[in-house]
Amino acid sequence: MSRALMFPLLLCLAGAAAAQRAGLVDPTRPPNAVSESSAKEFAAPAGPQLQSVLISPTRRIAVISGSTVVQGGKYGSATVAAITEGSVLLRYADRKETLHLISGVVKRDRRTDDAAHSEKGNSR
């Protein structure tokens, strides 16, 4: 092979190796998800974790750390006091604990000011 072709080929191989080491970011990953490489750095969270909520007109069910419980039922030594769209209230003998479906996210209602502001611009 000529030297003119050998140098660009080596540059391409070096660039490919650097790209593999850097890793790619998954654009479809949820914002609070932890990548596999950094997941090893974090220990599993202590205590129960809310994984899913099912609310229907006739029942309310939650999955806490792999166990399915109904509102009013027992999870370990706690009673499931309430199940809402994004949280579960556990009542222990000496304390209460709220589990959130997505940690760090608190649901708020939209401000009514936004609706009033948009109606002013649409009036004729």
C-alpha cells in the first residue's frame, strides 16, 4: 500500500476507536434514567419503590418493589392508605411515607393566568 493511502486509513481507524470509547447517548431515554455504565456507580435505592399505578372506577392498584397491592391493603408492615395518579401513601404504626412514581417530579395544575392571557389575545 502506498504511504498516501496508509495515513488516512490509520486516521479513520483511530477516529472509530475514539468514537466507540466515548459512547452514544440514547435520545429516547427518559430524562431521569441512569445509563448502564453509571448505574453501576449507584447503589440500589433503599426502601420500597413505586413502579406502577392502575386506577379504575372500581379499584386502585399499585406495584411497589414488584408486589401488587390494593388501596387499603398491606405492604409489609405498612397499610396502603391512598393511591393517586403519581404516588402512594404508606401508613406505618409510627410514621407515614409517600412513594412517588417518578422521583423528583411533583405534579402541579396549570396556572389559570395562562388561560386568561391566551383568551385576551383571541378576543375580537
